[in-house]
Amino acid sequence: MILAIANQKGGVGKTTTAINLAAALAMRGKPTLLIDLDPQSNSSMSYIDIRNAEKSMYDVFVDNAIHLADVIVPATSPPNLSIAPARIALAKLEQRMVGELDAPFRLKDELATLNGRYSHIVIDCPPALGLLTINALVASSHLLIPIQSSYFALEGTDDLLETIEKVRQRPNPELQILGVVITMHDKRTALARDIQDQIRKVFGDKVFRTVISKSVRLEESPAYRESIFTFAPESSGAAEYYSLCEEVIDRA
Ligand SMILES: Nc1ncnc2c1ncn2[C@@H]1O[C@H](COP(=O)(O)OP(=O)(O)OP(=O)(O)O)[C@@H](O)[C@H]1O
Ligand SMILES: [Mg+2]
């Protein structure tokens, strides 16, 4: 399964979902690769010291001599997790690739060179619908959309759905929406419950049963380069991301 985690809205829990879902899959014994396509490099930094990473996804995109396998490094833990790191240079990618007709297909072509080494590939996308997210959507079998439980939760989802439809029409008819996950939910408030109902009305059974609650532990764990499962194994975040992982495996 190649799973893009995308939503062009910023700060909705894409990275938190990508890093913890990838860890949960790896802990279930699945050889998992986490690809960071965000110039902010948040998911890379959650598992490795990117100063030590000589090459990044930027090099994979712009240098024909550098392939995906050349930039992959093992995560500090868990054992089955590997990382393809991002660097701030990715922010220049779009300008750099103007006029290159195969630009949206670079990631897909690179994934083909891995020869099935990973059973699960999780791609963390940046908060935009530009070339990087398009590369992820073209290369993926499935898409997971995190939606933050907040007043403007559904704003922008039309643009995302329109982009998905365009990608499906031509470059990737196989792309399926695996599901929508509600993040940063505060079950004590009536507003959050209303928002949840609204999201379920729009996306129906695409919405995962598992809802990710607001949790300080989930915010803290990346700073210690740990997933929630080793950082706070007894926390609600650990239980919820474990349960999301079960649903992801069941649906794929
Ligand atoms: N369930 C949660 N509870 C509390 N804080 C959370 C939760 N999920 C994410 N956060 C925090 O909210 C902020 C945004 O989350 P995250 O980085 O995962 O979003 P994102 O969609 O990847 O953002 P960007 O669009 O900038 O890439 C981060 O500081 C993160 O630690
Ligand atoms: Mg992010």
C-alpha cells in the first residue's frame, strides 16, 4: 500500500498522523517507509537528525543520478521503519522543475525502483496542492485525509476533492480515498461534537471510526524523536493511533 497523507490546509495533523501511523505499521512487523515531501521536514525530524542526512528527497527529484534508495535511512526506532528525509530545498522544487513534462511522475518512477522492499509506504505531504502533493497523489494507491476538528474544518476540502478527481481522470485512475480521520478532537465541547457530525455527514462511511483526541503527548513526542508508542505508550494518542492503524490495515 502506498498511502498519501494529504490536506492542503495547514496544521491539521498530517505529520502527526504520518509519523505515528508509519510507526504503528512498522511495529506490526510491516517493513514501512515514511517519505517526507514537506520542505518543513517535520516528519523527518521526528525520527532522525536531518543534519546527518547527506541527501534528501530534493536530490531524488532533481538529480538523475540519485535514486530513492540512496537517501533512505533507518529511523532511530522502531526497527522496521525507514525514512526518506526532506530538506528545506524542496521549497524550490516547483521553480526548478518548470517545463519538465515528467515532473508529476518523478516519485512514482522512483518508487518503482524499490522493487517491493516495503509493504507499506506512507507519504507526508506539505500544506499545498502543488507539485509535491501531486507527485504523492500520482504515486499512491490510497489517500488518507486528516481533518482537524475545528470550526473551519471543511473549508478547502472541495479543492482537495477536485484535485483528486483530476488525478484520477488521467495519471492515476487507481487512486482511492482510504478514509478521513478526525484529529485534535476535544470531546468535552459541544462544538467539537457538531463538527464531527458535520464531517460524518459530508464524508459518510469514509470517516474512520477512530477519532484522534487533542493530546499534549502527541505534540511532545517528535521533540524526543520518538513515536507516541514509545514516548507515551499508555496515552490516549497511542491507543487511538494504534486503532487507526488497525482500521487502515482492514480497509486496504
Ligand atoms: N491530536 C493532537 N493533539 C494535540 N496536538 C496535536 C495533535 N495532532 C497534531 N498536533 C499538533 O498540532 C500542530 C500541527 O500538527 P501537524 O504538524 O501534525 O499538522 P500538519 O497538517 O502536518 O501541519 P503542516 O500543514 O504545517 O504540515 C503540531 O504542533 C502538532 O504537534
Ligand atoms: Mg506537516
